[in-house]
Amino acid sequence: MLTDKQIERVKKKVSKIDNKILELSQLHDICADPTRMRLMYLFSANSQLCPTDISNVLDLSMSAVSHQVRVLEEAGMLDKVKMGKMICYSMTSAGKKFFKNWIKL
């Protein structure tokens, strides 16, 4: 059984990696969904895409596209790019790094 000092020491160590654990958990969620991975692949080959293009290429409903893009945007993988009245998306540098590392697997 751990002493109080040992418990405090372990707590400090765990708290130091909490952000990394959260980041890994988010990346796992992204990788766990084939549609999101297809989207990341699509963005790796195209600098900007609008929801209609994504819908047409991946045969997804607009609501499905909206959901998946929102998840990737919240994870820091995509950025919104306003083009007049139209909104397009592009991969962030974090998204490019993630995808490059994923492809190596």
C-alpha cells in the first residue's frame, strides 16, 4: 500500500501527463471512426474543400459532413475558411502532422 507521500508523488506525475492523455484520447476518437479518417485523407490531397464537395466525394449526407467536420475542427485538425458566403475547410498544421504520423503506421 502506498504511503501518503508516495500518493502525492504519483498524483504529481499523473497530473503532468494529463494533457498528453487527453490529446491521445482525442486522437484515438478520430482514428476510431473510418469516416473521419477518410476525411483526413481527402484533406491531405486537397488544400480546401467545401461541405458539398465532401458530401459528393464521400457519398455522405450534409448533416453527416457537418458532424464529422465539426469533430475534426474541435480537435484542431481543420480550420474554417470563409470564401464570401461559402465556408470551406482546410487542414491545420496539427492535422497535417497527425495525418503524416498516421500514414507511417
